[in-house]
Amino acid sequence: MIQVVNRALDILEQIAADPEKPKSLSDIADPLGLNHGTCANILKTLVNRNYVEQIGTKKGYILGAKAYSLTGNEAYRKDLLDAARDEMDLVTRKVNENCLLATLKGNMRQVVLRTYAEQDLQVRTADEKHVYDSASGRLLVAMLPDADLDRFVRKYGLPSAEIWPEADTDDKFQTCISAIRSQGYALQVVPKRQIIGLAVAVYKHKNVVASLSIYLPEYRYTVADKTGLIQLLQKAAKHISARLA
């Protein structure tokens, strides 16, 4: 019995190592040294219990909704990823820029889904980054309810002048927060790397659960339809939010 439990956990960990990439039976069983029949039987049980999802008969397995719900964090639930994937693909196809979906984790913004452009020069951003040092993080902080925002600042402090010079004092920080809330998006300019980030909010039941953003080189942003970029992001976020309602 204990051996079966260990094998089931090994299988979940193997799938979770790259949760958005479907894995075949061989991809799961072979690295673990499991008999294919034994692995298939355990997978069948995990699928029935919604901890694993089978994508068709030959496309492989990904984590199921129950596995995501174990975190206790609504933002990591599979329904968010499913709601966002097509809209993010559409944004990337339209503007040919990388798009990412991120959530708040302590004082870090954490990427939970990406789509990639077909550009020779692409902007890459870390999976985890300090909230004050990204457009998506700033958006997520700004959209916190006032009481939660106060607690956040008391716990983590104000931005440093190096990371967010426009918000390194309490008055300047509140001005930036108010601006993000009123305009409905966050903009970050990274002068040293010549990168621009734009982020908007994704809602579920009137609560912000994620940010949707694009990052691009400054020279492409300079010649882009800036209003059009923001409106495209906001439209995509609205569609994702509607799917989550």
C-alpha cells in the first residue's frame, strides 16, 4: 500500500515538473523505472480523481484541477490557465510579442503561463521577480484592497529608488498606486535594458486573481500603437475574466 502511494506521488511530481507540457505514458513511467501497466493503472485512478487530466488518447497527461486546488491558492487553479491560454495565444499572434500571466506570491510576482512570439529579438523575464520590479507585479500590488495594501507595505516596505524611483516615498508610492488603479494598467520602463512592460488585471468574482502582460523592446514599443496595445490587453483580460465568472 505504501509503495503504491509513493509511486502515485512520484507520478504527480514527474508531471508537475513541467505542468503545461503533456507527458506520454513513457515520459512518465520510464524515468521512474515503472512498469508501463502499473503506471497506467495508477494514472487511471489519478485521472478518475481529477488529480491528473488525460489530453485525448495519445496526447498525454497534465495536472488536473484537484492537484491545483491543493495549493489553496485560487490563482493557481487550472480553470485560470484554461481560461487564459487561447486569449494569450491570440494576443501574441496579433502583436507578435511575448505574453505572460502572473500571480502574487508574497513579495514576488510568479509567472504561471507564457506564450512566445516569433521575433529574432525577444524579451525574456524571470519566472519569479520582485513585485516592484515588474509591470505585472506593480499592477497586482496596486489592485490589492486598501487594507491588504497597507499590510503589504508594512511587511515588505516601499520600493527602493533603484527598482521604482517614481514610488520610493510614501507619497510617491500612493500617487503611483492611484494612477495604476485609475488608468487600469501598469507600465514599467527599464532604461538599462531598454524594455517596456504593460500589465492589466484579470478578475474572478470582482477579485483580481492575476495580471496579463506583454514585454517588448523599447524600440518596438516606440513605433507601436500604444493605445491599441493597452486596449488589446484589456480586451483579452476581460474575456479571461468572463470565462472565470
